[in-house]
Amino acid sequence: MNYSSLTNLALVACPGGEVFADEVILHLQEGYLHNFELMASELAARYNLDAHTVAARINFINDVLSPIQYVNRKIDGFQTPQFKTAARFSLFSNGEVKAEILESIRGKDTYIVQDVENHYPVPFNEGKTRQVLSVNDHLMTTLVTVDAVRQAGAGQVTLVMPLYPYSRQHKKKGREGLTASRVGKILESLGVNRIITLDIHSREIVNAFNCLRLENLHASYQIIRSLARLPELVLNEDFVVVSPDTGAVDRNKFYATALKKPLALLYKERDYSRVSKDALENNISEIKLLGNVKGKTVFMADDMLGTGGTLLKAMQFLKDQGAGKVIAAISLPLFSGDAISYFDAAYKAGLFYRIIGTNAVYHEAVLQREWYINVNITKLFAQTICRLHQGLSLSSLLDNRDVIVKLFAET
């Protein structure tokens, strides 16, 4: 690993993605420290030198190549890069946003981190103003940040968005726009080279760009690891994976194969003359089950949870069919509107046992719930950034079946 290249790596955090970016940076620093110590140890053994001497020589080379970044730092240990680039975000009274990059990123491999579904107050005007932003506000902040980074002379520009905005608008049905594709093409036209996201709603979006690359990560390993750690749960013959709808069959087939458990399917008939309003008023008219859940622990996985109405109706149906514990895993837990209160009521009524969700979307309220298990996926993103920056393969991160097999081999 070429450690001098660390000075060429920069992360810029948009206001909505600052919490996520800070956690990613911690994992980056820990990962590079581990690799530095491992390399110093191996070189010391190979050349019969003291590890501190080897570390000092590595740092000497790095100081020669990039003297400004390493002035006044220790010479016999890992020189921890900060990675995070200082930026100022201003919010004007008419709603306009301005992004300013406060240090040089000319020629750097730059990663912009944004959480478009962060609906908690975020800081502007050097912390003097805190504002709750909509998805559209966050998206506009992203656009002005990309423009600022490009104007500052950045090299490669990668957008780190755990949740891809407008991803549910990916099919053309009559006179409507393909907004998911359009968002990506706007970013591409601004000079974004790559987007890193999590469990994108449709694979069709990946094929919508000319040159922009979209790296679609999966949280399945982290979710299965959390599932296996539930002390009350035994993955025995009374465990079944259920796809909550036909669109989630492939995802749940993956889990059923990894867990070596049977797969069942819920088929939902919808009345499209009715418009879904919230978790209680949706257009599902009837649900049918293909499989057996009576007396079994049920596990369902889906990519996104909005108001939660579809999932709550599926849980009620499964309990009516005699299911035991019902566990759901959600990669992108939005909990829009009053969804948390609806799930509070459903949990008290015994409709489900646990919901496993990732921190791809920033939440505070849901983390306090007994029924919610938070899975941290920032290390996955840190590993992806590290490999991309070093020009290494992402295969094992994009297809994590081998590490899941290894996980169950160790347990």
C-alpha cells in the first residue's frame, strides 16, 4: 500500500452527511493504522530491522513526497491523516445555499458525503443556524457542493450517498419522468465520476448513465451478523425467510440461500384506484401466502421502509397465519411521517419482534426503541473508499457471499 497517497485523499461532508462522514473517517484511520503497522512489522522481519526504524523510514519517504502535510508530526509511528476537508456552508434567508471549500484539494481524489434523508436540524453559517431540510434541499446542497469541489480543482470526484434520491421513480408509466435517471445525469454533467450507494431500489438505475460509475453496496453481511447475534433466536428448522412482495424475491432468496432456510412469498393485490396516504391507508386489497409460516420464526428483508404501511400489513397477515416471531431487515429505514408511532403500536400488539435497520439514514428517535436494532455500515463504506483510492478490486464488497459463508463457518 502506498501510504504517501493518503495526502491525496479528501472527504467533504455536506451538512446532512456530517455524522456519517465522521464515522467513515474513524474507520479509515483505524484501517490505515492497522495496515501501516502490519507492513512495518513484515518489512522489519524481512530485512532484520527494528519496527520503529522501519516506520521512521516509511515516514521519511512520505515527508519527502508531501512535506507540508507531515510537518511537526511524529516520525516513528503512523502519521494519522485527517482526511476531512474543511468546508463552509451558508444558508441565505431566501433559501439559497452556498458551499465553500476552505483548503486546497487541487488534484485530490475527493469524496463528498451526503445523507439526503436526514430530517434533523443540520448546521449552516458556521453553526449559527440550524435548519431541517427536505430531500430536495439536501439534493440542492449536494449540487452546489459538487460544483464547489470541481471549481476548487479536485481530481476524481466521488459522491457517497447511502440513499440514492428519487430511486423509486425509475419506471416510466405513461406521462411521467424517469427522475432517478435524471438525477444521476445531472450529477454526471457536473463532473461526478462515481456514486457509492447502498441497496439501490432498482438495478435499472445503474444502466442509466453514460460514463458515471455507480457502486451499489449491500448490507446483507452486517444484517445477517446482527440476526445471528440475537440471543433469543435459534436458526433451526422453525425458521423461514419470507419475501414481502414479488419485487423483493431476489433479495430474500439471497438470505434464504445464505441461511440455508426455506423461502416463502407474499403476493399483494393492489387497488390502484386508491392512493396510499400513510401506514394505515394504503392500496393493498388482499394478501396471499405461498409457503408455510405456522409456528415459525419469520424473517423478511426489504430495501426501503417509508411510511411502513405495506410492512405492517404483511406482519399482521403473517401473525394471522400463525407465525411466531416476525423479524424484518431494512437497508434504508426512512420511517417517514408518523411511521415510528405506528410501529410502536404494532410492537405493543405483538405483530413483530424486531426490526433490523442500518444507519444509512440518520435517526435519533428510532434508536431509543426496544424493537429496533441499528446496524452500522460506515465501515463498509470506509473499506470501499480505501479500495477505490488504492485502485483495488471491490468484488468481495459488492458480492459478499463468501464472507457470509465464512461467518457461519466460525459460529
